[in-house]
Amino acid sequence: MANIDYYFGTISPWAYLAGDRLERIAGRHGATITYKPLDLLQLFDRTGGVRPANRHPSRMDYRAQELTRWADHLGMALNLKPAHWPVNMAPSSYAIIAAQQAGGGDLGGLVQGFLRAVWAEDRDISDDSIIRDVLAGHGFDPALTDKGLFVGAETYGRNLEQAVEAGVFGSPFYVVQASGQKFWGQDRLDFLDRHLGTL
């Protein structure tokens, strides 16, 4: 059985646009997913990327066009200027890490719930009350917001180091452990699907 390491930032619009396609692909192939939220801005700093705030206007203009095109293509709501962006990714990431460890809920739905909160619902995913609400909405104990913060912080930092070691440089990024094949971007999910079919 293949395992996919899924690296992402909880404020990434491209991870939001991936929707539940990764989970559906994994389900078709009997693959498992390890969710690895990380500090996306530090990942850019570590791997030669440029934070959005520092990108040339022409790049940001094209990014806005592409996001709009993809949201339209996928039939997904998208606010190009969310009320709470950028925002501290750590609290929502810690909640995902704690939920993955605890089990019992819809982890993929939880990840998408935080992303949707940013890009479609104008909610602040660094706010504890929002985090509790998203956890509860996907079958997890809302108290996970306050539990395992030390482990969450350790894992969050470790995810960044593992990402750099694995050659990850953006979000969403998928690494198939069995083959070492890497796929960057929600627009590469069809290739990931095809690759899993060869294993």
C-alpha cells in the first residue's frame, strides 16, 4: 500500500483548490495519506521561493487570474482578498496534527475545512473559537485546540525540516514514499492518480 506525504500550508489557496481530490484518488488506489502542515512562508525562505508580499506585481496579477480561472473551472467559491490573510498558520496546523494523532474524525475534511474558512468564508483560522468549530464540524473533539501544543509545535517544525529534505518547495506538494515521485500543485493530481495506478 502506497503512502502519500502531503505537505501544505493552511493558508494556501492552491491547497484549497485541491478540494477532496487527493482523498478520492488515495481511496481509489488504497493509498494512505500523512498530512504534514508546515510554515509555508519559512518553506519559501528556505527553498528559494518569494513570499507573496514580496513578489513582483506582474506575478501577483497572473496569480489572481489563475486562481480565478481554477476556482471557476472547479466550481469552487473563492475570495481573492480574504479578510484574514495572511494569518498565523501554526494554531490550525497544531489542530490538524493533534487530530491526526487522535483519529476518529474526517481528517481530510478538517484540512479542507480550515482552507475553506480562509478562502471562502472569511474566517480567522488563528482564532481558537474558529478552530474549535472546524474541529467539531469534522468529528473531532474541539478540546484538541488546547491539547498537545508542545507536540504540535515540535511536529510542525519537523514537518518543515522533512519538507526541505524531501525537495518540497510549495503547497500543495505530494510525495509518494514507495517511489519517491513528487508532485507539486493541485493541477498535478491527475499525474499522481496515474502514477499510483502503476504501483
